[in-house]
Amino acid sequence: MKILIVGTLNGQVGAASQIAVKRGAKVIHTDDIREGLETLRQGKGVDLVLVDIQLDIESFIINLNAERINTPVVACGVATDAQAAVRAIRAGAQEYLPLPPDAELIGAVLSAVAEESHAMIYNDPVMDDVVRLGKQIAPSDASVLITGQSGTGKEIMARFIHRNSKRKDGPFIAVNCAAIPENLLESELFGHEKGAFTGAVARRIGKFEEANNGTILLDEISEMDPRLQAKLLRILQEREIDRVGGKKPVPVNVRVLATSNRNMEQSVAKGEFREDLYFRLNVVNLALPSLKERPKDIGVLAEHFIKKYAAANDMTVRPLTDGAKRKILQHGWPGNVRELENTMHRAVLVAGPTEIGEEAIMLSPSASSTSAQDAGSGASPSGNPGEFVGQTVADMERKLIIATLDHCLGNRTHAANVLGISIRTLRNKLKLYGDEGFDVPAAGGTS
């Protein structure tokens, strides 16, 4: 793990650095916000930033967000400065560490950042073969395409491969190709020179350079624009990138992993994805089964999430009642592990003091839980098809999209998968609804 410390930490920067190093971290230090931003722009693989509370943390975080630098920020200051701590948290700092630094507190923060819910947890024999193959191919430099429904844990599998590879001591950089607007994705991946376009206030190292000597994960690669697909193919062939506005190529040594929740062969057949790039990425294919195909994982994952969110909310770990266990085992889990995690998070928050009962397991009806009689009747979900008369197709589409997004707790990728549309189409629809004054669920529910 690499930590960036910005500022003097009230004269305690040396002590904080020593504690972090003893915990296995590498430490970089800059004197002020400007130097801290420049260090992050250079793509040095920083996992966590500790910032002196006396500096302008709000401005720092605003700049990070504007430049899409997604590194967690922890504010540090003397314990008596409560108002400054509140301002830092409101500005977007994830934690506040009082000074002088405490070894256990810093250790806990480092452990939380290092874990980030990336543990590979499974108990079903169906997963054995997938994990075994992942471990077998991990030491190679082969490109891997990880496929599966939204919420099955594709990024967790990618991190598992990286941790078991020869590059494990190098950086692991994940890029969600569906979440970054088309016109920004190129500079995000390949970097840009100062002045290359409006808003390029300084040189920015792209994700490929940041991942040098490590691994880059291109999440939801099927959503990548065809023009960028051609550039990516060249990178895989030539092992060099061109920064936006740059004058010469930059060599990179990166292993590429990619994920998709789509049928990539169909995307190739439809001309939506380049065949030559598909074959370059698909040296090894790891297909993750849906949660309903691995029922023995449901219980062990539920227990894991109960412990995780009980600890996060400083609550007692409570057991599931037999009725609650039956309820989660009978559900179809169209949102897979992500839906299960969100469900157990809610259950921990609303359950009684001694156990988690059926009433705390709040599920939306899934296709698998619909009875055969209902499925064959042609009736509407409410049993009254007449209530739809007088509404336009656009009205019904909007209600379906917003209801699905609400069910998915705001997660755009999951909702698009459930609806059977691309993330780009979903985004365009939501922008239209927002412009028309409709209430659109906020983004969230990431895994």
C-alpha cells in the first residue's frame, strides 16, 4: 500500500510516517495541496491520502473530483479541533484521525483500505472450478476476460488474479468504462498533456501509465466506444500509449483484465465490438455463475455481510432466524451478490435486538419468485390491467426504469442489466427525466 501525506500534520508527519511504514505501507510526503495534486496526477499508485486539517481540504477534494481521481482522503488534526473535523467530513473526507497519531487507529484505517471488501468468499462447488482456473492462470501475463451477470463479483475475481500473480507488488488500477463519459474516457485511460483540451490544467498521467508494472482492469469493456477499441488494440499489440495532446508514444508494461456482463460473441456478431480486440482480450475466459446457480454461497455470503455491516455500524452481530434463512434461499437474486449485500445491509439496520427475522429481509419480487399461475395469466403485477389505460408508452417506460433503478439502490450498471439496455441508453434516459423535472434515484449501490 502507498500513502500520500499532505502537510506537516501539526509537526507529527514523521511519527505518522513511521507508524505507516511499520504497518507495511510506503509513504510519500508533500508540503501543500498543490504538490499533493501534482503527485496524484503523476499516477504513482497512491491508495490513501492523509491531509493536514489546517490545509484547504475542501478545495483539495473538489479538485480530485473534477479530475476524477478516486483516492480516499483522511483528514488529520489535533483532537480538540472539532469544528475543523466536521468541515473536513462535510467536504468529503472519509475519516478523521486525531493527532498525535495512534498506531492502532492508523492500522485500522490501513486495514480498511486494504480490505475494501475484496475477499474471495464462496462455499459452493460450482465456484471451485472457476477459482481453481483463476489461480492457475494468475502467474501468467495473459489477458483475461471475466464474464457474468451484474453483481456476480467480476472485479473481486480480477483482484484475486492480481493478488496471485507475479505483479502482486505492483499497482492494481480499475477503470469502469461504462461510468466515465465517452469524451473523457480517452484522457482517463491514456492521460493528457497540459492544454490538450479545455479543462486540461496540468499534465495528467492516465490509468495505463499508473498501472505500469501492474494490472489494469477495464470494467464493462463492452460499453467502450469503437474508436477507443481500436486504440486499445494497438496498446495490446505495441505495448505503448499516446497521451491526448502528446507528441511521442509512452511505453507501458501492463497486464490487461476486462469484464463484461454481456454476451461478447453476440456483440461481435452485431458489429458492436471489434472481433480482433475480443480475441486479444479473451486469451482466457472466466465465466462467473449467477448466485442462483451457486445456492450454497448464499448462506455464507449472508453471514459475511451481516458481520461486515454490524461492525461498520457498531452493532451486535445477530443470527438469522430459520424463517429468514428460508426466505433468502428461496429468492431468485436477479442482482446476485450485490443485491444480497444490499439486502443484508438493510437487515442489519432494521432487525430486532437479538435476531434477524423474516420481516427484516426486505426483497423485491423477482422473476424466479413469480408463480407459474401469475406467469401464465397475462395479468399485470397489480392484477388490474385497466389501470394502465390512458398512459403513454413513454410514461410506462419511465416508471419501469425509475422503479428498477430504485430497486437496484441507484446502481446504474445493475439496473441497465436488469432492464436489458446499455448503460449509455440508461444514462441518456435518466438525463432526460431529470431535465423534465422527474425525481431520479441518486447513484449508489456499488460493489
